[in-house]
Amino acid sequence: MNHDEIVSGLILELRRGTLILLVLSQLKEPMYGYNLVKKLQDNGIPIEANTLYPLMRRLESQGLLKSEWETSEAKPRKYYKITDDGLIVLERVVNHWNNFSQNVNRLLEDNNEK
């Protein structure tokens, strides 16, 4: 049995939904993709641009993000910001996350004490 491969797959599954939550939470103010990658990485959440951009496009197609090109600078940049619908979804997901993670932590702690 290859434990490393199994652990790697489980971590990948845990990260997928968590990244959506984090992306939405960080876009209350407009931000372009590279800044978001850097902010997440600086806070211990490594993410590749080729993971982030498709995720943001999907969230935009769901109406949770909106984007706007900024062309006044030398290099045009696409800025993303959470929508009102995105804020509602974020609040609900954060509430679920808080309850769920508390319950998970309690179960893990109970299991470690035995």
C-alpha cells in the first residue's frame, strides 16, 4: 500500500472546496489573479495560477464573482470581485464551515483521547 499516494489524494479532495471558500473570502475588494495567488501563498495556501484562473472563471459563470479589465496601466489586468450573490453564498458556506470544522475537530480530539 502506498500511503503517500493515498494521503496526497485525500489532501487534494480537502483542498478543492476549501479553495473556493478562500477565493470568495479574499475578493471583497477587487484583486487580480496574480495578487490573489501571492496572498494565498503568503498565508500558507499554495495554489498554482492554472488552478486559480479556471476556478475564478467558474465562480464568475455561477454569478459569484464579477470581473472587469483595468486598462489604464501599461499592462491590462483583469480584476475580480465578489458579487452580492457571492457574499450570500460565502456567508452560508462560512457558517457551515465553522459548524462542520468544530464538529470534525471535536471528533478527532475525542478519538485521540481513547
